[in-house]
Amino acid sequence: MSTFSIHSRLRRLSKTQKLSAAGVSAAACAALSLSLVPAHAETPAEPQASSAAPVVIAGLPQAKTIQASIIEQHSTAEKLVKAADALKAKHATAAKAKAKAKAAAKAKAAAKTKAKAAAKAKADVAKRSSQAASRSAARTPVYADNLNGWITEALDIMKAHGIPGSYDGLHRNIMRESTGNPNAVNGWDVNAQNGTPSCGLLQVIQPTFNAYHVSGTSTNIYDPVANITAAANYAADRYGSIDNVNSAY
């Protein structure tokens, strides 16, 4: 009988059924042994009484052979049952290991996906921040460190503070007062005689600079932008706008 046939039959029988089958085989063999009689026995002439002694066959070679065969069959069946149980346990262990490996792979893939999503989100945030910084830098004007740049910057500050004035009005008065020299000082007029000389691009005295100083600009009277905005703020208060000033003010 092939191994496949044995396994096929074992799958259809429980362990108890397999052991019972071996027992049935033993009983059948025992019944067969009772029909055996010694070769030298004589046939009685007349029927014997029912109380005659039974035939003893335990010592016959045939009985020993049958008994050995039964023991061998029982042992073989038991071994096959154990082998089937071991194979079943092996398959169960393999299935469990496979399920565990599959779950681990799934968890690893999920973690990788999550990490990838987090990295992408972080990159997106960094990109948006960079773009915002670039836009901010683009909106922040860069002024040249010369008369044109000083006037342009002063006009932006004046606009933010609601101080009237134009490029032409500022430039015209600056050229008349200091010829564009931010460090110009008038040391001979009445203000100088009173100890407060006119200084800077628009020749502002210190008390006037302090009174009309525009917040956000330097507190140094010689700073070009601070000097222009303070003078324009003073002119707006006294004359309506620096554009209306055409002489010493």
C-alpha cells in the first residue's frame, strides 16, 4: 500500500477508530484460531458430551504467528497515527509562522507608508515656508545707498504714515538746503548762533527733529532717511506739504 493511500485512509478515521480496527482484526484472528485442530487428532466415533475439555491451541505455531501479526499491525497503526498528528502539528506551526510573517510585513509596509507621508508633509511645509519667504523678500524693496535711494525709501515711509510729499518736492528742497550732503551743517545762521545748528539733507535743527521724528527711522539726525521724513513731517504740519516749500523754512 502506498504512503498516499495510507494517509488518505488515516484522514477519514479518528485515532480511536484506527485502534478499534486493529482490535477487530485481533478478534477475527482469535476466532479463526479456534477452528484449528491438531493434525493428529482423531474423529470421535460418537458425539461427546458438552462438558468435554476445549482444545488448547495457544502453543501452536499458527497462533504465535497470528499474535505476532496482530501486534505488528497495531504498532504500525499507532505509528501512522502519530506521524499524521506530527504532520498536522507541523502544518499548523508553518501556517502560524506564515501568518505572523504576513502580519509583520503588513505592519512594516504601513509604517513605511506613514513615514513617507510624514516626510512629504514636512517637505511641503518647508516648501511653502520657502515660497513665503521668497515672496516676502520680493515684496521687501532694496534701496540704494545714495540720494535717489534715500528719497525713495523716505517716500515709502511717508506714505505709510500719511505724510504728504513728492519725489520732486523732496529732491528740490534737498538740493537747495545741502546739495545732497547728509553730513552738511550750517554753522553761521541764527540757529547756529543759538546753539542748534541746522543739520543733514534738509537742514533740520535738533529740537525740530526730535518733535517730528517719524517712528521706525533712526534717531540720528544725520541719518538721510530719518532727516528727510522728519523734515517732511514738519513741513506738512507748517505748510501742508514739503512740495509747498520753495525757500528756507
